[in-house]
Amino acid sequence: MHHRLTDIFQYLVDLTTVIVLGLPILFREIFSLIFPRTPKEVSGQLALITGGGNGLGREIALQLAGKGCNVIVVDVDLKSAEDTCVVLRKLNVKAHAYRVDVSSYEEVQSLATAVYKDFGPVDLLINNAGLIQFKFLEGNTTEDVHRMIDVNVKSHIWTTKVFLERMIERKRGHIVGISSMSGMFAFPWAVVYSTSKFAVNGFMAAMREQLRLQGHSEYIRTTTVCPYYIATRKDIVDFLQKPRFQLLTTEHAARVITKGILRNETMIALPRFFDLGVKFMQLFPVKVQQLVRDYMIREYELNQVQ
Ligand SMILES: NC(=O)c1ccc[n+]([C@@H]2O[C@H](COP(=O)([O-])OP(=O)(O)OC[C@H]3O[C@@H](n4cnc5c(N)ncnc54)[C@H](O)[C@@H]3O)[C@@H](O)[C@H]2O)c1
């Protein structure tokens, strides 16, 4: 009995501590929504972006270069990566392309060796490379599944494993994981893709807490990015013939994401209200959540999913 009373007392003390320490943080966050923090300076720093040859990665690279940041563009598609670099150099920054399959740990290790030798340490690691596939599970071959998990999930683990050590030594770094709205709200018309993005969110959340426990979180930041559809590729635009919400343009998405990264935001959902919407929805029973799916987000009814 004595034990239980002290347990309850301890619990109340802990709860009071959380409230006392939590309220100022909450107010500061609300304040920063109204008056956003000033973005950090990245001029002369080095960003490494995977999948920077095309689409969102390329636009984020351009946004960073516009702020004077040097950029390493990593892609399996070397030609596109080199094309990106040509445009980046016109913005008066250093840019270099490497052909790397980021799903291979060995290739990522060799990349780090080459980058450290040629350019030095990486300030911003942006894990953007990913494969997008709109399919029900039956439509996926086992090969598809392996590839999607290797590229979309393992690559984040490999690059972080390889580049984190130097960030810790330097007491400086920022790891960005490009996930997706489908990593917060399951997309049944893209089962394996959605699974891979939930995994990215899990990895980023676990890494963030690891860094905090180890005392590194004040100088090594993490940002998880969860965008709704972006008009980067023809297959995405074709899939969403009548989207419930407007597709984001690549340029707009990259601008918002880059701004959020430079403000050290932990989570960036695009459009912003989706984040709140998804979290709010999760308070309700699944059957109510399904009404939201049926009436508000129903792209899958309008299209052929393989
Ligand atoms: N487009 C969208 O609607 C959307 C929405 C939410 C999240 N995302 C995410 O944004 C990221 C970029 O998507 P995107 O629409 O720009 O796609 P994209 O296909 O236009 O570009 C992806 C780039 O990654 C490269 N890549 C693919 N596999 C690779 C590998 N194994 N190693 C190195 N590079 C590789 C490709 O060559 C390409 O240049 C992805 O992670 C995607 O899941 C996209």
C-alpha cells in the first residue's frame, strides 16, 4: 500500500513537471507559427541530396544553391544529376554529381569517402531518392517490394549510418528525410509505397530521439517531410485525374520544404493543415476515419489501380 501511494505521488510530481516545462514550449511553438523563426544561414556550407537529378530533389538543390549552399547531387541517373549541377553552378556555388545507388551500403560508403576527400564534411544530408508506385499489393512482384524497401527505406539508414559519425565529431549537422503524406495516412492504392514511408517516419522519429538521448540534438537537427502529391512526374499527374486537393507544384513544394529545413523544423507537412487534419482524425474510431476516406480523399475510386 505504502508503495502504491509513493508511486502515485511520483506520478503526480512527474506530471506537474511535464506541464510546467511543457507550457512555455507550447507557447513558443504557437508563437513561431505566427512569427516564424529566422532561417539559418547556409551560404558556403555543403548539402548532399540524394535523387537530386530530377523532380523534388532537383528543386530543393536549386533552392539551397540560391542561398549560397554548395551541393553534392547523388543519383543513379548520372546524366540528370550532371544537368542539375550545370544549373546549380550558374548560381555561383560549387556543385558535383556522383552516380550512386543509395540502396547499396557499399556504394554509400564509397560516396562518403569521395565526398570527404573532394569537398569535406557534409552539413545537410537530404535523403530524397525514392521510388513511387501506385499499386494494390497483388500488383507488386516480390522484386518490386524488395526494391521499394531498399531504395525508400534502407537508403535513409545507410546514408545516416555513414555520415552521422562526422556530424557528431564536428558537433554540426542536419538530417532530412523526405517521406510522404502516405507515411502519416495510409494510401491503400499504394500499399508498399505507403509502408515504406511509414518506415521512414519511424526511422526519423527514432533517430531524433536517439540524438536527444545522446546529447547531440542541439547541434544535429532532424527534419521529416511529408508532402501531399507533387506534380513531379507524368505518372503522378496521370494517376490523379481528379484530385480532391490541387497537386503541389514542384517549385512551390521545394520552396516551402527548404524554408522549413532552414528553420530547423522537425516536421514539415504539405499542405500545412494536413498534419493537423491527420492527427485530429486519428482520435476517432476507424469507421469514422473511413468516412473521411470515402468522402474527402477518394482518388482511388476515380482511377485504375493495378
Ligand atoms: N511526387 C510526389 O507526389 C511525392 C509526394 C510525396 C513524397 N514524395 C517523395 O519525394 C521524393 C522525390 O520524389 P519525386 O517525385 O521527385 O521523384 P522523381 O522520380 O522525379 O525523382 C527521384 C530521383 O531519385 C533518383 N533515384 C531513384 N532511385 C535511386 C537510387 N537507388 N539511388 C539514387 N537515386 C535514385 C531518380 O533517378 C530520380 O532522379 C521521393 O522520396 C518521393 O517518395 C514525392
